[in-house]
Amino acid sequence: MDLGIVIPLVVLPIVIIAAALWYRRSMADLKPDDPKPVSGVRLTSEALHRLDSPPWRVVYEIGGALGGVDHVVIGPPGVIAVTTVVADRPTPEKLIESSSEARLASEAAVARGPVDELARPAGAECRLSARVFWGSPDASRADHDDVAHGSQLVEGQRIDRWLASLTSEPNLEQPQIDLVWQAIVMGIGRPNPLP
């Protein structure tokens, strides 16, 4: 008798049964009220899903395709590179103390660079980089802070208000918004979002 085929036929069912028992036990140990970790990127995504489309278009959860940028928001005020931070929003003064304003402006320009490369052929530029903070909300402060040229700190819980405040000076019309959105989506390797 050939043991070469008998051994896998015996071992395979044992491994499958053991895995099924382990899975059942681990599921039984879960409690419904156990806290589940939530990603800051997911929180930003959920907040951006509430925007009206049109005029807003969003490239969600980019995941490293554009450096550290998590989302790209395209709307009447232009193209915005968004990075998510799970922490309390620092004051601009505190950031400038630990760094310089020139360094913060250059970091924002570097973050916007890959987005700008994809938006430029569609006739737009990414002039704003926003860091969205998901920490404790602070109602005594404005919904955002200007830190350096082209860089803003935004409270995640009030991201919709912040975006509404930017629309006072529209730079892009809807056809161009759609064109830029299409260029960025396809530029990161996703399928064409427009038929």
C-alpha cells in the first residue's frame, strides 16, 4: 500500500477539524460589547461620504498610492489632499514651536505633490493639504486652523463645516471637478468612475 496518498488523506481532515474547533471557540469568546478598533481613515471616509455629490467628488481610502494622502477631495474650492491623524488637534503655535513654518509649508507641498501630478493634466492644481484630526473635539476653537501656506489642521467632527467655508471662492466648475476626479481615480489604478 502506498503511504504517500494515505497520510495527506488522514492529516487533512484532522487539520480542518482542529481549525473549525479553534474558530468556534474564538467566536464564542467574543462579547458583543467588546470595543472594536476604528481606523481614523475610516472615520474620515464616513464623514466625507455625507458630502453632496455633485458638487463634491472624493477619492476614498487611497492606501499609499499617493504617499501619505488618505483621501482626495475635489470640489468648487479645488483639489484637497487629506491625511488623517488619530489624535487631538494641536494648536498652530505648538506645531510651529516644534518645527518651523517653512518646514510645515514644505511638508504640505511634498504631500500634495503626487496629487498635483495627477490633477495637473486635467487643468487643476492641488493647493491645499489638510490634516484631519480625530481626537477630542474642542468647540472653543474654529473648525480648522491655517498652519502654513497650503496647510490646514481640521477637526474631523466638523469636516463638513470646514469644506462649506472653503466654497466661498469657487475655482472649479462641475465639468472640471468630474474630469479631475476621473483623472485621479484612474491615476491610482482604479477603474474609470465615469461611463
